[in-house]
Amino acid sequence: MIIGLDVGGTHTDVILLDGRKLIREAKVATDPDNLFETLIAGLNAIIEGIDPAAIQRAVLSTTLATNLVAQQKLPEVGMVVAGGPGIDPRHFRTNEFYYTVDGAQDHRGREIKTLDDNQLQSIGEELQRRGIRYAGVVSKFSVRNSAQEEKMAALLQPYVERVFMGHCFSGSLNFPRRIATTYLNCAVYPIHKKFFTAVQESLAQKGLTMPIRILRPDGGNMNIQSSVDHPAQTILSGPSASVMGAISSAPAEGTCLVLDIGGTTTDMAVLIDKAPLLAPLGIEITPYKTLIRALLTHSIGIGGDSVVRVQDGELTIGPDRIGKAMAYGGPEPTPTDAFYVLGKGGGDGGDAAKSRAGLAPIAEALGLSVEEAAQRIFTSACQTILDAAEEMIKTINSKPVYTVHELWEGSQIRVSHILILGGPAPQFANELQTMFSGEVAVVPHHHVANAIGCALARTTCEVILFADTDQGRATSPSENFSQKIPYNFSLDDARAMAQDLLRKKAIQRGANPNDMQTEVLEESQFNMVRGFQTVGKNMRVRMQVKPGLIRVR
């Protein structure tokens, strides 16, 4: 049996699977200030009478870190950056306590300017004085040689609780994105540590000792212990859970739009032949552009609980959510209230009379009957979703398209199917079918499909290997790997070495060695020339374990 647990900002969904069969499900209110009680309440609802030994694993996803970033409520941390040839790193500032320091390496990782110990110690003293508990350090070419970052971390460590090093998060040479990636890992660490502690304590209290994994934004999962060192890997894990929950229902061929319609937002993604699209370089969550591998998703402020208003004679829906629908005692009218007026309510205790009373002022302002106003609200919400999806498809078609499996080299994509999940999925599906020429369907168990997708996701990870035959060394700084190589070391040798590193990393993170598909994402090789003579080769190989669903009966 497998537990799937999706911790949202409003609700936490918990499910228990036996193979792919849903045995139990529960939805509880999320209390961000008391995650332990939230998780205990969810677990109590699904494991009563179940032998803990029968549960083989638990997989979690969470929107807690995403919400912090989106709401710009990140705690203050220190960022210390050493540059190199090229643009001054002061142009890549991420936050208030951002320092650029002396010290530089060239593109091969050779030190061309030494660090100033006194300068770094002074920064450490200032961080301590300001009460800054966490810091990140990044040097421009640390992916080729991590020595300067390691020294920066060692000098700052006496003054803060924890230091995060940029080379540990990505092997990419994209300096600005590596800075942003390091900053987000550092800034979301406190909330993730709180979440991690709550998970450990709640499962221990229930006598559950099985492996615990957490969903990554690329649709795979990792051992939850590893997530403590890579906390930003939880950003956008919620939308990736939606995609993984829809994959098994998607058509084998063609382009499918996935819509997860929640209380506050609608998250959308695209599947091509059942394979999700990837963000080309990494997560972009305003204002940060990162190297965190993620599925390509888009979110808009339309949901079942979005506030409905009339402003200057025009109907508006969202993007804010103030509370529940008026049918459930909330303060403002919402699309859910429109459902109740139209007789499409969920039959879960909502009061249609309250919805009607709440929509009456909206109807009067629009010069419509309450029923006509409710239909206008419903149609407008659906049209807004379709318009946003169309813009997303236009953007996708304007650049190279990568799925989690490969570069997709077909013609322009056109959506032929829509799959919907989330609480109000059935209501929206019926209306969208009247507005869309293709097929619209509701994902089975739509109200907990996120948690199901989370439970069935495969463990994934990636590695980047660099090889320099002139220096006689192969390295993967993010894996703390370095090994001597002969002068005749080839690209095939680099590929094999990278695959070996990848398999070991995946197994360490909890992957099933018998259910692991690996692939090369990028590889390159160029000759190094000195004095009109080739002196060696420089190689780079990037490999991943493909995201997907585990094999279960």
C-alpha cells in the first residue's frame, strides 16, 4: 500500500492506494502554523485499522514553499557571490543582504583572483549582527571547480546556522540562474525544515516507518531526507502532482491540456502523447529565473472560490480569494455560488438560498436575473480559462518544445483533449465541453487526483559530468565527485561514467533499480587548442532518470 499526501495552502488531501486501487481518501484543513496536527488529522482518517507494516511508502507534495515565493514572504537570508570574466554579479542581486566579494575563477575552474578572508569574515559578522541565520554562496565557475565556494562556506559557517553552495544545486554554467536557484534554496529552507519535522513526527506517532518521498517539480520524487539539502525542489511540486494525476487518463496520442481547478487558482499543463512538457531552462517564478528542473505549468487566479464583483459595470472574477463560497457561509459571492443558483452544486451541504442572496446584488448591477447572472459568471470563468490556455499554447509554439522524454520535433501543437481535476471539475467540464471543439473529460477521483499522482510518481534525478583530458580529470561538483581520467578518455566513457553516477544517486534517493529509465539530455565535446595544437578535449554530459509513474499492479 502507498500513502499519497498533497499539502495545499487551504486543504490537505490524503489517500491510501493498494496498487492503483483507491482504498481510502480524506480532505482536511491545512494549518500552516501547526502542520503536525494537519498531518495527524489526515493520517488518522486513512490508516485506522490498517497494519502499518502493510504500507510500503508515502509520497508527499506541498505548495507551502511555492506560496511563500508567490506572496513574496520569504525570510531574509545572506547571499555572497564571487564573479569572474563577464558581467558584474551585482546585476544579479536577489535580495537585500546580497554581497559581491573579491575572488574569481576562469571557465575551466582555475583561480585567477584569490578570495579575501577578512572581507568574508566581515560579511559573516554583519549577518550574525543582523540575525540572519542562513546564507548562500556562489562563484561563477564553481561547476568546474567548487574550491572557492567551499572556502566561502567555511569562512561564513561560524556566523550562521547553515550555508548553501551553488554548485550543489546545478551543474549548469548559467550564472544568474544559479544565483537565483541558490537563493531560493536558502530562503525556503526554514519552512521546508518545519514541514520535514512535522512529517517525521506525525508518521512516527502513527508507527509508520516506511520510506518517505517528496514530489519534485519535474513530476518525479526524491527521498525526503535529500529534500532537506535541496528544499527549493518542493517549489511547484503541487502543480506537478496535478499533471502526474492526469497522465494515466490522457490519450496515448495527441496534445492534451490538463486543468487543475482549485479554490483559488487554475493550474494548467500540456501533455504530448502522455508526456508532460518541461520548462526549457527551469522554474520561472516571479521575479526569479532558476535552474530547477520543472514541468511547464501556468497558473491563473480563477477558481471555485474566486471573488465575483462588478466594477464600472463589468463583471470580474478573481484573482483574489477571501474565503469560502457564500453557500458555505463565506463573505463574498463566488463561481461556486453560481453553481448552486444553477442547480449544479456539489450536494455537500451548501445552501443555495445563501448563494442566491449573495448573487442578487451582482445580478442587479448587471441588469440581469439571478439565474442569468449566475450563467454569465460561469461562462466568463470558463472563457477566461480557455483564453489563458490559448495564450499558453501560443507561447509554447513560439519556442522549442521539450517533453520529459525528449525534444518534440513535430509541427505546431494543437489541443485535442482537455482533462480536468480538482473539486469543481465536473461543473466546469460540462460547461467547457460546450465551448471547446475537442473532447473534455474529468479525471477519475478528480477531487484527490493530485494526491494519487503524487503517490504513483517515480523517483527522478539528474547529474552533469564534466571531463577535461588536458587536466586529466572528470568532475561532477554537485555530486562531490572527482576522478582522474586518461588522455584518451572519450565521450562514450563520459556517458558511461555519468550513467553510473546517476544510477547510484537515484538509488540513494529511493529509486527502484528495476524501474529506472535513464537518458542523455545534453552532451557536448570540443577540442582545446594552445599554440595551434590540440592539447585535449573538454566534455559535458547531462543525464536524467525519466519522470513517470511507477509500475504497480
